[in-house]
Amino acid sequence: MSDPVKNVLMIARHKKVEALRMATGLTLLDDLIRVAVIDGLDRADPEVELQLESLDFAEVPVVEIDPAQPAGLAELILQSDMVYVV
């Protein structure tokens, strides 16, 4: 019997590149993966760009959350079965 598909949310807050890397690894599962980034990303960093390209290829949505407007993050958390904060 197969496990049901889970809704997984990765919140990139402190170690953003590591969170993106972990989300990329989670794409190996059959679960629905989403990424929420708090306070934006340093898109000039080649590591960030590499991970974003991988997530884009895997069709993983990456949204940037303004900490002054937490309602979007709250909605994503409520829709998730599992939440990781890195």
C-alpha cells in the first residue's frame, strides 16, 4: 500500500541556501514540496542560483515572504502536512 502524498513546506529563514538544498533533495519523494523564503534571497550568490534552477526544473514553487506581512506564510503553513524551518 502506498503512502498518501504529503504537502511539505520548507521555510528558508536562517540558512537559506541549505533550506533550498534540502527542498531540492525532497523532490526525490512523491510529495508536494513548496518553499517560502523569509526576507528574500541573495540572487547574486551562485549557490542560490544553482538551487533555484534545480527547484524550477522540479516545478517547486518558491515564494518570498515579507516578515511585515506574515499572512501569506500563515496560509502556507495551514495548507501543509509537514513544515521545516531552516
